[in-house]
Amino acid sequence: MNGVRGFDPWSPAFVADPYPVYEDLRRSGRVHWYETSRQWLVPGYDDVRELLRDRRLGRSYLHRFSHEEFGRSAPPPEEEPFHTLNAHGLLDLEPPDHTRIRRLVSRAFTPRMVERLAPTVARMADELVGRLVEEGGGDLLTAVAEPLPVAVIAEMLGVPEADRPLLRPWSADICGMFELNPDRETATRAVRAAEEFSAYLRELVALRRRQPGEDLVSALIAVHDEDGARLGEQEMVSTCALLLNAGHEATVNSTVNGWWTLFRHPAELARLRAEPELLPSAVEELLRFDTPLQMFERWVLEEVTIGDTVLPRGAEVALLFGSANRDPARFAEPDRLDLGRADNPHISFGVGIHYCLGAPLARVELAASFRALLLRAPGLRLVSEPQWRPGYVIRGLRELLVEV
């Protein structure tokens, strides 16, 4: 028995609106066992925030235990390319490797680099929105939301324009493995994408070693710590892949989820059009109100007690970001969209050592695309109610058809 009424990540109705179920979860307890995925669900803001900082939990356990010691089975050998790519990226590393790599990457991927990119991001957003306006509308997902972050990350990495159409399919296939209980077909696609993307990035790294440029790959090659230690080649490849997968998927879905939210709240949309200076707080509120990353999973490395429940070593915890961001214990009127909300410590970018390194860039991209659409398409309207894609952990729409 699950003991989790209504929580069904494979149900289209639940994926379309999980928030009433989250409300029930928060009211009925601090932690819930979900048999289907064999995870403990944590729905409350304070608990989620605290557990994100708790070093008794980790994104990986392999820095301390073997699979056997942790009571887990090793992944199938045929999935090795995916797991190698994933295991060397910041998201799934723990200290001391995480500390070392994040420090090095932060020296290359700097706030100054993001500031330098901002005018380029604004220009790209304006061009994409301009084409949408010329055509009288279209699919906001494929016309603006997808191409903008792909172009920005490609520009950062120094990926030639002709190769950029490769990036989105690789990202989508790799991210399919982050859903609950992925099937064999999903794993096969993820492995193939990991192999192809890794090979492409290795060639790009080799090229930048011979011909350094002003791009992030060149910066990652050059950066070193006080002792002269540098990133290994696999660490560079995994870092670049993570920048695409984490930043790109989140930004795409934040854009379309955000506009779908605005269309369902016409008074707030009118308020934003009348007061464009609200845009920074509006972006934060849209990220809180319907975050793309609904769940963040962690392993229990040492026994943890939540309320009256003891979580043993080897358990897996599912931190429900979507629920935490609607917790009335932290947010006043959490189910009300307020684009001017001042007190808004949402956790859509995470907390602690795994706080999203690309959050400043994501904010620049979101502000640029929303600003361009508000200015150049002031009469933007929804054509038809959208459908949600299958998938719950990274939650987004199939399309968002609009007209100008």
C-alpha cells in the first residue's frame, strides 16, 4: 500500500495539476512512503530546504559505499556511457570532488561572463520574437522557448551554428533518464545520446586546445587552482553536458509553463503589461508558482529522522519542490499568483552545495524572452489549451500555440 492518495506521476491528470495532491500530502504528514518508486516523499518547505543542506544525504553514495554495501544493484553494463557522463557532472557529485570541480568551473563560468552575454541574449530573444510576430503566431515552445537557451548555451560553449540542432534532441533523450522508473527504450535513447554528445564534446575540447577562443570550453581548459590542478577531460565533457541539460531543460519549461500560467491569470498578465518594471519579481513568482523541476532525489547516507519517521541508510528521498513552493507555512496565499511578491525564497534552483550554478544565466534568459514578448507582442493570445508531456520530474508542455 502506498499510503499516498492521488500521487501518481504517470497519470496525465496528476501531471496537469499536482497541487491539490501536494496540499493533502502536507496536511497528512511530513514524510510519506511511496511504494511504486520505493521512495520517501517529503512535501514541506522547511523539511525540503533542511534536507537539501543535510550532508547525511547525497545525490550519490558511491563516494562512500559500493553498490553492494549500500544495498543497491549496479546499473546494467550497457548503460555505462550515460552513467559515466552523469557521474562526473556537478549535479551528481559529492565533496570532495564536487567542491574541487565547482570551484574550478566557477572560475570559468563567472558572473562577468553572464553579464557579457546579456546583450547577446536580449538580441537573440528579440529576433526570435520578431519572427513569431511576423508569422502572426505559432508554437511558443518551438519558436522562442527552445531555440533561445540552445543558442545561448551554444554561443557560450562555442558550438558552431550548423551543429546547434543536435543539442536539443541529445538533451531531451538524456533527461528522460531522470524520470521515475525509466523504461528500456528511454534508457537506450539516453545511452545513445550520451555517447554521441560525449564524442562531440571531446572533439570540441580537442579543437579548443589547439585553437583557444573566448568561449566557455576554452576557459574550462585554461582554469586551474592554486596548486595547478585542472579539470580532467571527462569532467569538462560532463560539465558542458550538464550546462546544456540542466540549464536548457529548465529554461525551456520555465518559459512555456510561465506563459501558460499568465494566460490563466489575465489580471496578473495585464498588470505585468502595464508595469513592466515588475518583470524581475514576476520571473521569480512564475518559477515558484509552477516550477519545471517538481522532484529532486537524494540518498540517505546516514540515518535521518523526520518527525516520527526514521529513514534508514540506503533509503531514497524524493524532495517535492513543487509542493514546497506552495507551502502556506512559508508563503502567504501560496496558490495565488502575485507577480509583485516581495518575500519569495522559492527553491526552484535548489539550495546548498547543489544550488544551480546556471541560475544567473537562466534569469537573464527568462527576463529577455518575457520582455521581448511583452513589448513586441502586447496582444499575445492563447489559441488552444495545451497538453502536458508525459513525465513528472521535469514537467513541461508539449506545445503552446499562440497568436498575435
